[in-house]
Amino acid sequence: GQGDQEEKLKELWGKSRWKTDISFRPFLPFDQLFNEIKNAKYFSMSSIWYENAPMVILEAFDAGLIPLVPDFGGMKETVEQVLRFGRTYKSNDLKSWKEEINYLEKNYADEYARLERSRGIIEKLGTENYLKRISHEYSKLKGRN
């Protein structure tokens, strides 16, 4: 996305030895975005906001990307408790992020196999299942009276 740090990031990118592996894109409609990311291996989120329900992590997972997110808020909970898949790193700690990327590179085949085995999780998160679960909980509470 665009923001206050865009020019600084592009300057650093221009000096990076990984310049050919990194690209900057403007806002893209979903179809174009999906086409751009279909060959990616990981989804790395660097947000400093305490997002409570980061849907982009679920979308990345559903697209076959291994999520790597900061270790706080809804991002950590989504990876550790909802998906039970992905990696976290210490927020604002480049060393921690690099360690996780190195881990993922060394263990990509195993991690991707775990992702494939976890695919059914997204289906369980659907509206219909949510309504069934909440209805069941309300029924249990009603029975207590």
C-alpha cells in the first residue's frame, strides 16, 4: 500500500540485493491481485495495529500462502488459534522476521504440506457453521433457566 514510508522503502529497495524479488504495486482489484500473488510462497504482514480480525490472513492462507505475522493482537490469534498454522515474529524486530523467513525457506515443503492438510479450517469458519455454533450455545444457555 501507499503511506508515509513509501519513498523510503523504495529507496531501500533500490539498494537491496533482493530487488528482483520485491515489487511495489498500487491498489489492485481482487482478480488482478490474485493473479499477482499466485506464485508467492509467503504472506508477510508488518502491521503495527492491533487488528482484531485480519481477514487478509485468511485470504492469504486460502490462496496457498504461508502466513508470517507479528506476534500480537488478532494477527497472532488468527495464526495460532484460528488457523493453527503459520509463523509469528517479534514486532519491529528485523532479526526475528529474518529468522522466521530462513526457517520457512529451509522447511518450505513441510510447511506447505501442513497448509494443505489444514485447508478444511476455512470451511469451518463459514457463516453457516458460525450460525449453527452460536445457536447451539444459546440453546445451552436457555436450558439453564
